[in-house]
Amino acid sequence: MNAAATAVGPGAIVGLVFAILLLIALVLKTKVHAIVALVIAASIAGLSAGMAPDAVVRSITTGFGATLATIGLVIGFGVMMGRILEISGAAERLAISLVRWLGEKKEDWAMMATGYIVSIPIFCDSAFVILNPLVRALAKNTGRSVLTLGIALAGGLMLTHHAVPPTPGPLGAAGIFNIDIGLMIFWGVVLTLPATFMIILYARTMGPRIEAMIERETGEALSTASSAEAFAEFKRNAAEREKALPPLWLSMLPILVPILLIFVNTVVAGIVGSNAALKSSLIVQLCAFIGNPVIAVGIGVIIAVYGLAGRLSQHDTTTELEKGIEAAGIIMLVTGAGGALGAVLRDSGTGTYIGQWVATLPLPAVLIPFVIATLVRLIQGSGTVAMITGASISAPILAQIPDVNLVFAAQAACIGSMVFGYFNDSYFWVINRILGVKSAKHQMLTWSIPSTIGWATSLVTLLVLNALFG
């Protein structure tokens, strides 16, 4: 336990509750921007936990910078690549191909399946940025709700990111409980599959309704045409338009290459492990470099520029890329502010304090890591931190309890970390800002509710399977 955690007491919990309530009130009821509200809430939470004022400021700025250090350039490169995919017709080519392969009305399942697979080796924030052009293209060309497709993609990415190694969180939980990675992968897939159906059901039901609510309350439309009109036009002109579009393989290349580079790096790092000699080898170092999300997505941008924007002049290409960069600015600021709040709550030791308290409660063994991870996730926003905290606090306790299925215990920590993504979660801001959802109420309907549906469905599945096989 860190030094800050030892000083945390009930006053910190009261201050945290007040900070979160104030954050929600500021975002929902006032003209204060979410960025400012997040910094205010972080300041109150840190000071009430006994942190010195300069330490609070340092934690805010460090957390802001650390968050953007991992995702900022990826967001910037991702929206630049998306801009090229859009203006070149590559996104439209991908949309036409997906519709042809799957048939009508299955685009949401295409997005869910894509996210479910892609997020196994890749952080969901980066993957959502990379794959968002497909959401836009499918919504535009088939008339499906952009929120239906966006929620489906975000849900698929979240489920495997939180439950299936080699994503760092589940990998760390498996290591803490000292269980077989293959078993962790198998049960991660089994436990999250039912949640895909529930999230799709929510996306289909609520996506169009949230869009209609946004248009009614703000006058802004996220989708560009009605389903019947758009899909009829799409089918009428698809064959003719395809002649002017880039080939499918070239349209996919800017998306596939970053994904493959990141995946190869993940596999190589898993094979190498802690072997110092192998880590220093040229091939491993090269994989680590080009497989870093920043470098991988940057390579994707270069492929998009030279493979898809060949008909544009240098000036026009730069202009289009800068349009993408302009859209990325507010996304990065809000994402960084959410990271600042999470950093304060981690540095203050509040999460550790609450986790240790939960561990003393008379809960069924498999629910101890689940409850700890759930509370830590609500407090500080990071799913990975919640998983590791839930696993590290509960593992010594569960080791003393006979007949506990440690695979299910590790998965319980992972599932608990899915709960109610909201203002202190960078993924919350990435999803909503990229989809164009600006109101806090609409943002929570778009992501906080479906993430909780995934959390609750996976918990029920865990409890049923633990009763049968635990």
C-alpha cells in the first residue's frame, strides 16, 4: 500500500462523493465545460483526501500529460487517417463490401464482431479511433443509426479489452492469481459472449432514439438520411460508384497494417517475456517500435496518404489532414482532463482504501475481486487499474479460502472493471466526442448504460458458470 493510502480516511470518501456529485451537476446543469468541471472535481477529491495543494496540481498535470502521452497522438493520427479514408472513398468501399457480405440489417453485428476481435491485442481507445471511419461509412451508406453502429463497435472493443489476454489488464490479473493464460483467454471469451447480444439489443433499440433525442433537443443530426432513402440510394448506385472507388485491399490497408503491427508486437512481447537477452535483440526491438500504437497508426496515416490520396496535391492533402486535426483538439483536451481526475484519485490512495475495506466484508469469495474492481473503476476511471487493484487486494485473501476457482476470481476482477464508464474514463470521451455526442445526458445513454449492461450480463454469466464449474 502506498503512503497516501495510509492517510486516507472517511473524510476522503465524503469529499470524493461530493466531488463526483458536483462534477455531474456542473456538466448537466451549468455552462461550465466538462474540461473545467473535471479539474474542479479532481482538485476537491485530492484536497479532501489530505493531499497538499501543490501535490494535487502536480497530480492533475501529470495525469493529464500521461493520458495524452498514451492516446493523444493516436487520436490525432487516427482522425487524420479517417479523413483520408473518407475523402478518398475507401471508407465507402469498405461499407459496400461489408453490406454485401453480411446482408441488410447486420451492420451492427459486423461492428460488434470487428471490435470483439480487434481489441484482444489493441487498447480499445486506439481501436475505436482506427475503426470509426467504418461506422461513419456504414451509417451514411446504409442509413443505419450512427449511434447503433458506434455503440456496437465500442461494446465489442470493451468486452475483450477487459476480459481476454494479451490485453494488459486481464494479463496482469492472470499473473497475480498465477493462472494459465490459455484458460484466461477461453473463459474471457465464454463469459463475455452473452453480453454481445445484450449490447446489440440496446444499440438497436436505443441508438435511433438517442439520435432522435439529440436532434430534438439540440437541432443537430448525427446521421445524414433515413434508412429507407439511404439504403435504396446505396443499392441503386453502388455498382456504378464502385468503379470510381479504390480497391478493397488498398482501402483496408491503412486500418489492417496498424492492427497487425500492434498484434505482432503483443505476441512477440508475450513470447519473449522477461528474457533480457531476447528483449535486447534487434527483431524484438524493431517489433516494439513499429508495434507501438503511436508508430503503428502513424504508419497507417502514411499508407493512407500515399495509397489513397494520390489524386490530391500536396496542398489539398495537407488541408484535409488539418481538418482532421481540428476535430481532434477537443477530444484530446477532454480525454486528458479525465485522465487528470483518475490520477488524483489514484495518487490520493482513495481507491486502495476502499478496496481494502471491501475485502473485509462477508461476500462470496468470487465476488470479492468483482466488488473491489467495480468500486475502484467508478472512483478513478481506469479499467486496467481497477482490474489490477481488484486482483492484487483479493488474491492473498482468496489464497486462504479452499475450493475457489482462481480463473473465475481473476475474471471477476476483469468483469468488475467494465462498470458504468463515465466522466473519469478516457474511453467515454473518445467514444462520445468522435461520435459527435456533446450533452452529458446523451453521452451517458450512449456509453455509460451499455458498458453497465456488459458488466451486469457478464456478472450473471460468471455466477452461473461458477455455480456449475467453480
